[in-house]
Amino acid sequence: MGLSGSRRIGLLGGTFDPVHAGHLALARAARAALVLDELRFIPSGRSWQKATSGASGAQRLAMVELAIRALPGVIADDREVRRDGPTFTIDTLHELRAELGPAPALVLILGSDQLHNLATWHRHDELLAVAHLGVAQREQVPLDGFPAPVDALVRRHRADTLPDEPSGSIVFFPMTPVPVSATELRTRLARGERPAEVVPGPVLDYIEGNGLYRNAGQR
């Protein structure tokens, strides 16, 4: 919690198709490094930047709920799954800000690969007016060499630690790499493998019970 007593709420979005060890490690690292009171996994609905996922929104939400049961202070938020039409992060941030009020710090959690692509996001120039960005380095993706628009944002808004404000800063935090390829993971699942080293057991049980990713290798 910040010095003023305001809550710090981390927001981790993605398709989570399926949720895996890399996502969970990112959530743990963000909670610890940014001293978050709460972290919300927000499975996307119909993403405008990605092809149709292998599992439905309801199934991806269910898998997230199974994966985070043992993580204190971590919850699943279903708003994007329930939303009609394309999913835009800026809409979610404005919605959360309207619900939670002006005081809590909202921290959008990203990997460094996503930060490199930030200028392609819908209304990306509005993000820091509503939230902070908490960025973890992803394997093989450096924290420099950003495209010009992103580099300008980083230079203007970078902070060493998360400030006691509701929004407006970009903070980098360390994370032990957990190399997982979602495409390779779905291919393994399609072959009938059970990759317990990267997917929680309850999630694997759900995948098997619902016959998910059987045709993943053909996509």
C-alpha cells in the first residue's frame, strides 16, 4: 500500500490460452516488486490483435481461476470476457477507474516485449493518464531500443520505484525468466502430452476434461 494509504492494484491482461507458469511467475514478481495489494488477471475477450484463441473466453477464465487458487491477493476479473466486440485495454482501464475511484493506483503489468509494441495499441497515448505501467523484462527482449514513440514515453515517465500516485509512471522490475512458448505449449497439448512443468495440474485436468487444444497443432 502506498504512503498515503491508497491501494495498489495490478492488472495483468492476456489471452491466457492456456494460463501457464510464465504468467504465474510474472504475477508473483509484480506483486513482490511493486508492493501490490491486489493483482487481477483479466482474460481478454475478442482480442483485436490476435487470431481466434483455441479456448473460449469462459474456458480461459475458468482455467485462470483454477491456476490462481493458491495465490494470495490474486483474483480473476471477467469483464473483458463478458464484453461484446473487440477488447481494448484503454476501455478496461477507464472502466476500472470509474468503478474504483481516483485514489487507487492502477498498475498495468507488461512484459518488455509488449512495451516494445505499445505504440500499436489502441489509444496507447491515454494509458498513463489512467494507470502506471509495470514492466518486467522478458527473455531475449531488452529494456532499451524502443521505437521512437515508446522511447519518448519511457524517457518522460520512467521512475525507479512506483510513486505514491494513482497513475502516470513507468516502472521496470526484475523477473526470473520462465521461457514458455504458448504456441509450442498448445502443440504439445494437441499431441496428448501433459506438460506439468509449465501448466498447473488443475488446469491440465480441465483441458483434458474439456477436450481442449486437440487441433492446436493444425492452427
